[in-house]
Amino acid sequence: MTSFTVIGSTVRAGSPVSVSTYPSAKICCNNRTFCEKEKLENVFWRFFFIGCYGGGPPRFGGNRGGGGGKFGNPGDRLRKKHWNLDELPKFEKNFYQQHPDVAHRAPQEVDQYRRSKTITLKGRECPNPIMKFHEANFPSYVMDVISKQNWTEPTPIQAQGWPLALSGKDMVGIAQTGSGKTLSYLLPAIVHINHQPFLERGDGPICLVLAPTRELAQQVQQVAAEYGRASRLKSTCIYGGAPKGPQIRDLERGVEICIATPGRLIDFLEAGKTNLRRCTYLVLDEADRMLDMGFEPQIRKIVDQIRPDRQTLMWSATWPKEVRQLAEDFLKEYVQINIGALQLSANHNILQIVDVCNDGEKENKLIRLLEEIMSEKENKTIIFVETKRRCDDLTRRMRRDGWPAMGIHGDKSQQERDWVLNVSSLKLSCTLNVFQKESVFAFFNSSASF
């Protein structure tokens, strides 16, 4: 079971916390002490959100990826294109050949399958789900790679998403991380690309995947490379924090699939290093997180560069009004697939422990907690802090005291961050951003704003 501890202006709690468990707990913030249960609840849910989603309350529509002022905002030099569909070359996007077993499946069986997998649909002309891999009728070069994975059946999002994506429909998929959504859009993308004319010199990608972080972009690119290799499709990953030269060379040589973070892609589009004239398959992965990180202006600038009759697939873990508005603006007659409940709920596989203490107690509590954790077999730990300086200071002190700690934050190079994440002997990581691992322990200053 994963554990999550917040040390600082917080509360020790279960999953989820019951305020009545700690009726007299004190919360210290800027030397003010208050014991109101309502305040206590607010503090817990504030840190619960941070633990689950890696930041404070959503800041949809903010700015990220470059400053304003005299330098302007990212994408200001990109002109919105005015498309004339009559002048654009035609392209095909419906490649779905329904398997006889799927076509003849009784409505009662289909409904029962969807209920058992908690699949809900919204939209018209929703095809039946596939229940076996061969029912998707993927080409042999795709099935050969799938067969090597020893999977038994598609995940729910794949079972319902593949027929929609292969049909050329716009779609929204709402599913949690780990649901198999990457293959839900990449395998139809490979089929889509192989039915388009070959790239010519100067052409940009046919498939564009926008992702919020370099880590996610790299993960998607690894999958794209594995499944695209059989049909000789080239892919690349472009993101900030890494040298531009190799990324530009990949784009200039021509790639069918480009996985990108919005900021770096905007840079390349403005510099004329690539273009989106050939893009007919657009994926917005983790759209809610991209909006939360303030990428909406960049996303809109990028989408303005893509022909409006493209196929668009949007993926999100949540469905707030900001994401709904983005779907309304970018997608046409889309079908929405939801896996599980629409309402956010606590992950019951995570034990959340929150400890109330004042600023002077935090370090001793942290050391005692680490001594307890290090005695266990699964003892990898992440400590979250408020500032980059605090991250470096805490890392230095811990290493001086003999703890196997390494720091990671945005001022470090991508090569250094990758090394910290991949070093096998690492037991402690001090960081600013939430990502993963078996045991997660968070460290916050008591003056953090609520």
C-alpha cells in the first residue's frame, strides 16, 4: 500500500481523514493558532489535493512556459490560419472494419460488458466494444507486437476507444493513469498514418501528441517507437530542459509522430523548425493537467495551426468545466467515454497520514519518520519541499548526516534529473513536484498558504 505523509501545518489522518478523530488538533500558520474543525478540514483537503495531483488548486488558463513583458508571450508570433477546406488535400480517417463477432453481439451482452467495466458513453453512433484483441482488426504489424506482450484482453478504455478512434471520430476519454490510454490512441494513430501519403521534405508530423510534462512525453515516445518500428514509422519527443539541436534534427529529417510539450513546440513553430500542415491526427493527453499548469493559451495557438477537419482525441482524468469548454472548442460531434465514476474520490490504495506540528518540530519528526521507513523492505521515499533552495539545503544536510539523499527540481538539467530518477541505489529523493513511487512523504513549511 502506498503511504503519504505531510509534515508541517497539517493533520495526521487516515484515508480519508475524519476531523472528529483530532478535535483538538492545532494548525499553525504565520504564528496564528486556530482549532476550528472547518479550518482543519480545509487544511486536510488542501494537502490531500496536493498529494494526489501534484499542486495547489487548479489555475486553469494561467500562463506558463515563458514570461510576458517586453519579450511577449509564447506563441505571439504565430498567426492564426484561416483554412479553406475546399483547397486542402483530402484524407481518409475511417479505417474501422467491424469484426463479425462484434457486429453480431447481442445488445444485452454489450450492456452487461459496459456495466461490468463501468463504461459510460455520451454521444451518437457509439460502436460496440471489442472484447478480444483480434476483434479490433488491427493490421498484422500491430498484432505481432501485441501478441508479444502476453496480454489476455484489452482494458476497458481500449475496448471502447479503439472502435471509435479507428472510425475517425473525435472522442474524449476520461480515465485514470494506468488505464491503458496510451495504446488507446497510439495504435489507431499508427493505422491512420499508414493510410496517408508518405512525408515529403519539409513536412511536419502527421500525428501530434501534446503532453503536459517531459516525463509523460518520454513515456509516450517509448511506446510509439516500439509499436511504430514494425511499420517503419519514425517518432520523436520534444520538450524543454534538453538541447534543441537533436530535436530539431529529428524534425528536419521527418517524423510521422511527434510527442511534445506545448512550450517547446511553440518555440519550434515560431522559429520555423517544423510545421503542422500535414497533421491530421491530434491527441491532447492529460488535458486537465495541461490546463492546470497554465498551458491553455499555448494549446490554442498550436491547434490554430492544424487543419479543422483533423481527428482529435482528448484524454483527461477529470472533467471540469474548463476541460469541457476545450472539448467544445476543439472537437466536433465527439463521443465521450468515461471509465469509472465522474466524481473525484480518494484512492483507497493510498494510506494518507498527516501530522500536525510547528516549524521547529518538523526536522526531528522527519528524521524519526525516515528511521522508521528505512527499517522496512520497501523504503524508497520522496520528500516534497516548498522552494528549490529548501530542496538543496535539506539534501545537503541529509547527505552530511549519512542519508542516501538526492535532490531534484527545475533548476537542474534534464540529464541530472534523469540520473537521479534512474540510480538504483537511491533511497531518498527531495523534490518540488509530485510524480510517483511506492512510499511518498511530503514536507511543507508551516507558513505555506492554504
